[in-house]
Amino acid sequence: MSVFPESKVGIVGWGSYFPIYRLSMEEIEKQWGFPNGTGNGLGMKEKAVAYTDEDATTMGYEAARNAIARSEIDPKKIGAVFFGTESKPYAVKPSATILAEALGITPDTMASDLEFACRAGSEGMRASIGLVSSGMIGYALAVGSDTAQANPGDILEFTASSGASAFVIGPSREAAAVFEASYSYVTDTPDFWRRGLSPYPLHGEAFTGEPAYFDHIINAVKGLLEKTGLRPSDFDYAVFHQPNGKFPLKVGERLGFPKDKVIPGLLTPFVGNTYNGSALSGLSNLLDIAKAGSRILLAPFGSGAGSDAYSIIVTDKAEVKRSLAPTVSYYLKRKMNITYSEYAKFRRLIKKIGGD
Amino acid sequence: MRVFITGYGLSKISRWFGETLEDLAFKSVKDIENKGGELREIDALIVANSFGGILQSQNLLSSLIAEDIGFSGKLTMTVENGGASGASAILTASSLVKSGLAKNVLVIGVEKMSDYIGSVFNHSISTFMNAEHEAFYGSTLASGFAILARSYLSKYKYSEEDLGAWPILMHENALDVPHAQLKFKITEEQVNSSDIVSSPLRVLHSPPVSDGSAAVIVSAEDSSIPKEKRLAEIKFGYLSSHLMELSLRENLEEFYALKCVKDALEKGSSIDIKKVDLIEISDDYTISAPIIIEGLGLSDKGSGLRSILDGRYRLGDKPSINVTGGTKSRGHPFGATGVYQVAEVTSLLSDGKVKGARVNGELGLVVSMGGIGTVLSGILLEKV
Amino acid sequence: MERLSISKFWRIRKLHYTLAYSKCKKCGYAFYPPKHVCPKCGSSDLEQRTPPREGKLISWTKLHEVPFYFEDQKPIYIGLVNLGEVNVMAQIVDVLSEDELREGAEMEMVFRRVKQDGTAGLIYYGMKFRPAHRSGSSKQGQ
């Protein structure tokens, strides 16, 4: 295999965050009159819900703080902060600067918020690889975070949830996992969107499947395999964008990745689809558990539409860095179930005067 | 130069939706006249007020009131010191008189707290804490006192129910006080089932939302007001300020400023506080009462609440404390409260009109507080 | 009542984002919030320090009568937390049961929204605390 520029860099620190609250599938079914088992049919158990005082920025902060802890670097060395989200607290005013300030990264840094539905965090990761491998900056922070919205009563409500993951990209000699190669596949495919002043997204239901999710992930992964000459059997794990508990297994199967390689990175059944945190949190979980030498396929997808594919190799540094911050498993275990009405209150679904 | 109170006026405390600050001030000043006070010799006017700027968008309140009630062109100022505004205004008046700058100072305490909804009231009272580092997070005066209460109750092994003894006593004391806001008995059951304001403090541990005005005339010994009009003498006064933030306090159950005031009092007037007949204290949120009682040396550390539970400080005890109902039942129009306190003790030492029951006493001590024990003041009054 | 000010928050954003405290170089007293002179010895020879992320609960209350801006969150828990050399007053979140709020209970710092000016105005962020759960998993990173 050729040596790609990506191999100069890797993930020197990683971290995630999920809020403590969980909403069960039964609560949603009851509320909106869906048949019992609708949620389970999507491969779902429950989803994570952010509290009133949480948002994509606050969740991104904790994920990033965990990542920086694992990176063991002075945050001032970070030269770029990419905040990938589709639930920006401000439509105009970057959350990346709030994070950069709060984390002690400012002022010598690039910073921006990126949008590409669920793959903006991944675009930030790929851009970080370019910036660091070129030598332009020493380290970059790529964050994927969302308090995902869904029109109340829509099927999307079963999966749209809140969470974040973050990665400090730096030189491969310091990395817990190095990038072997990466590839992006993007087309203009409007499967799911949210207009400027609209509170909730709309989507094409069945159209979001074959022409969007499956087509782009399959083509991105095929592109990566062609570029590198790798085969599915060369990978120990495959983590895909996970809009529900079923699609990742389906696309994995179609690409030749058996269930047992996909399940370890599949978190959606427990915390829901955290949009920009989706595939990236699966990766974070794998970095918490994978042995050194493991090869991971990471394939995020974002509506609109596009997919990336990365080949990532875990190093022995991962085992050491794991204990420097709470794991994904820690956040999964830490939970409290709430009712639909509490969920509605936390996520501001209830119309009221003075409600913000 | 000796200093005397030569007039006092009180207006009933309530939520006066129909009254302005000027209306209330006019009422209490008229009451001075009704009680035989002499207003024609006033050469200075001090208004004690805390929330005029925030809630009425009115600064320079003393000028507005002075022109409104007929005291144009006098030495006029507003004094703001939280719940100790009234005491501070009276200390200032006393200094003006002692220095010769004025002969007869009209001190008007006036406050309106009722013009906005609860969440705005809660925000207003949080201005007595550090705005950027305490109130910023949603703390209010109530939550600050609640943290003190929890700490005190736990440290000295009291139950939450033990706190109820004080408001029950306060309500009893206010029954025969014409100007008091809340004139009804309350029971232990009612106290302990009232809504939680900030745990462990409940509605019936907390001051009501009060509008009111009280006024006094502070006169020089050589003022032209005849000697017969003297109602009480201001023997001594002091005020101290200490830490605002709870995060800086070594002991949550003590007010350091009170220590400064007690020391000054004892040195400056050679008084034995235990021998004072009447003590009037700012009993904000109930927990202040045992803390101040202990701080004045009337009770050992941690035993203040025990002494209240054992029935001390009631009418007839030496000292009797808050015989007019305290902030709990007389009411707490913050900036005005200190003037109410001094006017009440003045009345108890002279005409007795402020309370139905006859109260005997030679000496009265008024202890006013601003913030969460940030500012404490002591004014010693003697019967003439 | 008032629109949230830009400059009031911005000028002390470092304190809101990190709870950076002051330590007196002369007498060693450490305090939050910062002051211009040491509250103990009066010296102005002070240095700034960052507190640890974890601390212990000193006392707390559950506030129902919340001020303006906090109505969506009421009741809120307010606590006094000891963070090494200093104490801070803060909101406590993610409280699963009041049993977690004992004196001495371990707390950890979290970044949250403090208040917001309606749907169009500014958002103020700051530090709050949540009960720290040592559920056998990795320790909280610095």
C-alpha cells in the first residue's frame, strides 16, 4: 500500500460526553400513538436527552476536555478548533470560539463551526488531518456535537438524541491511533434538511435509505478500499454513521463486514443518534476498548449528502491514555430515566410565554 | 453634643399596589405630626431606600421626595445600605447633628417591593450578594440564608422543625402592633407545611413582600424643638461591613461584622448587652435570629436556637427581643426597615403607642443587617 | 428586566469559564472571587491560579423561588463547594437524589448554560457542579 499524507498524523486524544437523562421508546410510543415495539423495531432501547442548561457547545466542551486530557498536551498548542454540529446555539456566532476560550486554546488558533448534517464533525477531522500533516499547525481539535431535533411525533423522534465526541489530532508518533488513509464521497442529494428559520428538519423517509445513506457510505468505503488496496477482512472493526440500531448492520453486511465487527462501535441503541456525535462516538468507544494493532474502518455519513471513510490503526498508546478520562462506557452507565413531559420541558418543546 | 429622637411616624406595612414611594413617605411624615412631632424646624432630610433605582427606575429619590412633601432646599441625600439603610441613615443624621451641619434631621425610610412578580423580587434581593460570582448562578438572599441555615442546623444538631419556634413567636408579638403587615397566629404545623422557598427555609420562615415607610426626627440637644418633645436619646451607634461572599467565610454561622459592632458598642458605651431591656434585631429568614443572638453574646455559640425554643426573649424577659414582630410579621420593606426598628423602640421607650401591651424598659438596642450578615449596625437608645 | 450585557460577561469570561482564583504571594491566602487586595493581609501581590476540577460539598439548598432567567430550571440546587484552596458558590446539576448532597460529597465541575436572553439575545455560559460518580471507571481528566 502507498503511504498517504494521513499517516503523518493520528488521534492523540479522544473523548465523549452523553447527558445523564434517558427517554425510553415506550414513552414516545405512548405519547404519539405508535404501536408498541416501534422503537425496538428500529433497534432502539432508549435515547439520551440533554437538560435545559445543556447544548451542543456545553456537551462539546466536556468531550473536548476529555480528549485534551488524553492528549496530555497544553491546550495552547492546538492551532485549530472545528466544531461540527447541526444544532448550533447561535446561527451566527461560532461556538468554536466559546470552546476555544473555555478550554484555554485562544488566541493563537483557527476556529470555525462546520455544517454538513451529521458529518460536519468528520469533515473537521479530515481538515485537521490536512492542517497537521502539512505542518501548518501542531495539533487540531475536531468536535462533533448535537442536541438533535426531530418534529415531535415524527419517527425521527425515536432516535434523535444528544451527545458529543472530540478528537485531538496530532503527530502519529504521539497518537493512540494513526490514520492510514481517508476518502470522502459527496453529492448534492437532499434526503434530509432544515431550512434557516425552521425548528425541525424534514426528510424523505425511504429516500434517506438507498439513495442517501447506503449509496454514499458504500461508495466512500469502496473508494477507500480501492485507494489502499485493503479488504474488509483486514479490518477488526467497522463503525458507521448510526441513525438507528439497524442500518449500520445492514450496510456492514453489504460491504462484507460481519455483525461482530460492527456491534462494538454501535451505541445508538443505548443513547440514540447523536448526529455529529454518531459515528465519532462509536470510534471513541472503540478507542476505549480496542487492542493495539487493531484496524478500524470509520465511515460517518451526513445528509445532503456525503460520507467519509478512514482506515485507522490503534497503537499501544491507546491503552495508556484510556484511563486519563472517563470512557464512553462510564457515560452510558450513568443514567436516569425521564418521562416524555420532562423530555418536552428539557428540550423546550412546550409553548409558553417567556420560554426560550 | 447629645442627640435625641424628637418625633416618629409609622405607616402600615402591606403590598400597597395603589401607593407610590412619595405617597408612603408622605404618610409616615404626616404621622409624625399626628403624634405631636415638630416638622417646622427640619433643616436636613435623609431618605433610606434600597430598591428605588432598580424597581422604580428612580435615583435621587431623596430629592424627589423632599420636593413632593415640602422640604425644598434642605441638606438632602439618599442612603442605601441594604437592610441596614435605615440604620445607616439614622447614623448619618446623628453625625450631621453632632457636627453642627444640621439641627433637626428628618429621616424617612421608604420602600416598595411589590410592584413586580416574584421572579423579579427574587432577582432584586439577590443584589445584596456578589452579582457576578454569586447571583450570576441564580443565588438569591433566600438561598444564601438557606445555606447558612442548613449548616447551622447540622453543626449544632437541630432539626428543621426547630426553626419554626421563631416565626411563631414573631407572629404572636405582632398581633397588637397596629402597623404590622401580618397579624395572625401561626402554628408549628402551618410553618412546617408551608411551601419551601429554599430548603430548609419555607415561606413561613421568610419575610413577606413589604411596602412601607417610617420616619423619625433626629435632633441636636440645642435644637429649637422643646425638650418635652424628646422621646429617646441616641446614646451610641456603630456600623460595620465585612465579607459579602459566602465562599470567603470561615464560619457560616457567624457574622463577623456583628463582632465589630458589639466590640465598638461595649467600648463606646460601656454597656452590658445582657442588661438591655429591649432588643430589636433584623431576623431575616429566621436563621439570622439565633446567629445574631449568639453574636451579641446573649447565648453561647450554637445555643441561640435552643434558648428561643426554651422560651427566652419573650415579652417580659430581659432582654425582650422583637416585641413588634420582626421582619417576619411586622414586615421587611428593606430600605425602610431600620427606620421602623428605631421608631418602634423609640415608641416602646416613650409613648408605647406602637404596641398594645405595655412594655417597660430604659434601654433599647436596634441591630440592623444588610445582606447576608455583610453589614451589621447597632444603635443604642435610652429613655429620656 | 434587562437585556444581557455583552461587556459585563466578556470582561470576566476567563473567571466564568475556569473559576480562576487569586492567591496572595505574601501570606499564601487563596480566595475566590478575586479581589484587588488580599482579604487577609491587604497585599496586592497576587497571582492567578486554576482550581482543580473536583471538590467537596460544604452546604447546599434547593431554591424554588428563583430569580428571573432561571424559571425554566426551577427548582435549582445552589451549593458551596470546596475546591482545594478555595470555596466557590455554584449551581449543582444532574442531581439524581438528594442523598448525593451530603456534606463532604464529591463534586465535579461542568460547563453549562447559566442564562440566556430569550430566543434572540446572548447566552451566558459558566461552570456548575455535579455529583461525581466514581463508578469504577476512569478518573476525570484535568
